[in-house]
Amino acid sequence: MSSETTSYTIAPPGFTPEQRKEFDENGFIAVENALSPKEVDYYVKAINKNMANDPDADPSKHVSKTNIVERDPALTHLIDHPRHIGFVYDIFGEQLKLQLSQFMQRPRHSSHNMWHVDGARALPYGVFSPELPLQVKIGYWLTDFPEANMGNLVVLPGSHREQYRKEYYTHDSIPGEKVLIARKWYHDHHAQ
């Protein structure tokens, strides 16, 4: 018999009943003050360092880099950060997995809408799970977006329940859209 002990971590609390209801209905929730000011500064410095060391990164244009936790060990804390992992655990339990890590930097005064689906198209996720999302995105805002037309995330509440929408062929504003106004330390959980 082995004398080794198995260590494990208990997932922190996730959804309140009200948050889960909102998430299921709208496809997202927003939680303020998710990161401390110290954490925000830490992640901003890490991203700025990555941008400065990337010859293809032009700060005057929209920049999106993927697999960021592989690019910089300073960002690996975001894989299972206690401010979001409980929400994901509530949905997936022990089956949760990091599929993609990404940061985006948009120049000031950026306001271009780009409607798109953030999931499978050829074979929709609903084939595998008509009730539960098979993908959840977590976003942390590291700068303030106190008003619209600042490169904000724009979502259509309830669109996570449909595979196709005619709006995917336009970049115009649409009735019912929600422009997320965010302060630093704010994050969003987005269902697919």
C-alpha cells in the first residue's frame, strides 16, 4: 500500500441561483470586481511585454494573439483562476478543459461590430448537448470601457440557443443587442 497522498483542490463557489438563471436565459453574465487592481496591473504588464516583443503586433490596429498561456508563464494563472473556475466547474464538473487562451488589444476609438458565432458551425454543439453549453468563454477587461463605441463586447442575449442568425452577414447594430460597459476588474461568462 502506498503512503503517498493525493492532493486535490476544491472548486470555489460558482453560480448563485440568480446568476445561473441569467446565464441560461441570456447566454452570459457579467461579474464586477473579479480581479484586484494588483492583478490587473500584473496582467497588463505581461500583455504589454508580449506586444513589445512581437514584431507583428501593431498597437494602432486590432491585435489578437492566441495560446497566450503558452506564450508567457505569467499568464498561466488565468487557466484556473479562482474568480471564474467555479462557474465553469458548475457546468462541466471534472470534464472542464482549456480549449483556447487569447488576448485582444484594440486601439482607442475602435467601434467595429463583427457579428459571428463562437462555436461549431458544420456540426452544431447542440447535436452533442441540447441542454448544456459545450463551450464557455471567460473574459477579463483590463482597461475601462465606460461608454459604447470603445471596442466593447456586443452580445445578443439569447442568441446562444440558435445555430444561425441572419445578422451573421452584417456588422450593423441590431435590435436587442447589449453593449457591455465595463470597468477594469470585470469579467463575462459567455455560453456557446
